[in-house]
Amino acid sequence: MSYSDLLVQDARLVILRVINEMPSQRANSSVLCSILDEKFGHTLSRVEVKEQLRWLEERELVEIEEAGAVLLATLREKGELVVRGRVTVEGVKRPRI
């Protein structure tokens, strides 16, 4: 596995963790982009964050709503199980528990 693959997998886990910590387990792509960069060192563009949210949606980890130029992501039950380390999804880093 390449270094860039590891970074993407970690970014996906961080996105799920951040959404899990938000009120109502919901966050928008713009806020996620800022938090990923400022707190976790993942310098993804807004387009890249949206791509990762769509990827997570395809695997039923989040539910997406479009709100103008941003995506609103709500954590689904399976996504919460991934955050807790109870479910493994290929392409998402497994959390250390």
C-alpha cells in the first residue's frame, strides 16, 4: 500500500470521526475541509472532501444532502460502527481502540 493510499484511508476515518463528534452527527463539506486541515493536517481541497464524502456515501457510512455549493453529511449507523472499530470497511483506516 502506498503512502498516498494510507493518507486517503486516514482522511476518511477522520471525516467519520469529526461527523460523529458534531451535533446531530452532521457536518457540511466546507466545515470538514477546514477541520481536516487545521486540526488533522489533511490538506484536502473542498472538491476532494466532497469526493471522499461521496465515496463514504456509496459504502453507506454517511447520508448526503446537497445544500447549494456544500454537501451536508449525516453519519449513518454503519459509519458510527466504523468509528467505534466494530465494523471494518476496506478503504477506511481502522481506528485504534
